[in-house]
Amino acid sequence: MRLRHPDGSVVHLAYCTNVHPAETLDGVLAQLDTHCTAVRERLGVPRLGIGLWLARDAAHTLDTDPRALRTLRTALDRAGLEVVTLNGFPYQGFGAEEVKYRVYEPDWADPERLAYTLALARVLAALLPDDAAEGTISTLPLAWRTAHDAPRAARAHAALTELVGRLDDLHAATGRSVRVALEPEPGCVVETCADAIGPLTSVGHARLGICVDTCHLATSFEEPEPALAALTGAGVEVVKCQLSAALHAEHPDRPEVRAALAAFDEPRFLHQTRATTGSGLLGTDDLGPALAGGTLPTDTPWRAHFHVPLHAPPAEPLTSTLPVLRRTVAALVGGERPLTRHLEVETYTWQALPPALRPRDAGQLADGIAAELALARDLLTDHGLKELP
């Protein structure tokens, strides 16, 4: 969906297709008919933005086969779908029974991460609508924090420096502008917005910025307004924002709260869990170790990296961090000009929810995604943006 900001610029709202993981181009094409068109029809809009996730094999096919690229572009046009942003964080295997730490491989010290991201950039340049100002790609925040030593940090910096130069070359060759955004995530080298400032300013290029994921922001107990102000003050642009909500437990010392949290402790994804104390942020790599005890204090709230549906927070005694999302959106688009023009709903955990909360079929999943997008659209129109046909 497109909306007009009061300053006259166009803001794009999409949803991320990593909720329908597919490894091949045929799988991506099937997503459009099975899922994306159904979401668009439920919203009653003639055109819907989708943030494509293209696994390595699908990206390679599209990057090396012009006919395949034309096939995808034609399918998008026929379905009333448009692509201005890609999720370039997961590399492959996002639909596996166990993803966990593998989602952080390869990292930016591995040449394959650069090669994959450049392939995505070339594909996105060809998929952009003719009237779109630019495309964006969110990516891994350098690496998972362990084993990221000085030599690997130097290789990652060199890769990002080469990336922006190659994006300049792509713009010169095609006339299409593509920017890449590091997406801070708990447990990674770049865990917070504050952590992103150093690596991004060390490269110092307009084609490289930050993707603010509001679940990750909330899980790390970052306050949106000062976090965004610090980025602006450092000259770091918010290239993209992923609209998502984390799991919040106000009283983790209570047995009923711990029982409710345990229902979200599932084997597929990491659910980094954090608590903030007077001495700083404490955390575990997953929800299970937090519940096992001994690491996090129980007299202060916990937040877990579990993307819960925006419109349907969990039942008491848990809740979601939707208020953090609301404040982030206000800070991003509520001013005289938007701080970002690409927003993407990213709830990829529908099938990882406790069984009673999971959609039973594709129709229920489409209902849920449409409800999330409607909520996000209403947040934007509340700040004076006008939906465009």
C-alpha cells in the first residue's frame, strides 16, 4: 500500500513474505497466488506491497536468468502486487524445522553474504515499479556476537565498503537506487540502534543505513524517541522499519506468567529474552534458558524476541510491546517529514505460536496478515498520511 505524507512524499507499507518461506522461484510464484493475492483481496486494495524474502537459490535464478525475472515481474503486476523492499537477512532454510542460530549464517565476514546481497540488489532494481524512488534491503547486523573477532570485523567492514561502491555502480548502470540497512537484533554484534552507529558511520555512505525492527528495539528495552534521535544526530538514516511486536511479561516471578511464557518456548526460532536492571541489560539467547532460572532477575519485566501478531496480543498475564511500535511510528512519520519511507509488517512466527493461536489454514493466515496491515495503515493515517489508490 502507498500513503501520502503531509510533506508530499510517498510512504510504502508492505508485509514480509518470510512468513511463507520458499527456497525456489516456483515456490515464490506459488506464494503470490496462495497467500499474497488473498491478503490484498481482504484489504480491498488494488495494489499491495510485499517485502519479498528470496532464498539463495531463488535469488540466484532471478539474478542469472532474465526470463525468470520477467516471469516474476509479470506475475507481480497481474496479481496487483509491488515490491520496493526485500528481506535479505535469512539466507536459506528459513522454513526448516529448526532455524535457531543458522539464520545468522553466512555473516558479513563471509564473502557469500556480499555476493547474495548484491544479487538481491540487482533483482530488486529490476522489480521496482517504474515510479518508485528507490528500493531497500534489510540485512544481518554484521554477525552473531560469538567468534566475531578483530579479523572478522575487518572483513565485514571491507565487505560493506565494497557493497556501497557496487550499489553506486548499479545506480549508474540502471538508474535505479538501492539502499541496504543493517537490522539490529538481540544477541548480534549490532544488537541495538546505538550499536549500529559506529559500524555505519565508519563506512559513511548514504546507501547504507539502519532497519529499525520494533520487536528487536523493544526486546532490548530501547526507548524509540532517544534511539531515533541519536541515529539522526549521528547522520545515520532509517532506511527501513519493520513493524513487529515482542512478547512482554510484567511479572516473571509469578507461576502463571512463567507457565504462559513456556507455551511460547518452541524449537524453531531463537527467542532471545531480556531484562533491564540498574546495572544494564541482561539476557539469554533463548526463552528456555530464561525460564530455567539463574540468569535473569524475576523482579523486573522480561521481554522475548517472539514476533506476536500486531492486532492480537497474547492473553493475560502476558502482553505485547505494541505501545513501543506505536511510539516508534509516531517518531518516524509524525514529524514534518518522514524519517523513513519503507515500512514492513514482519510477523513470521504465525506457525510457531502456541497451537491454539495458530491459523488452521491459508485463509485464516490471510485474515491475520490483513488485520495486521489494517492496524499498521490506521497508525499511519492517524498521523495525517493519506492512503493512495
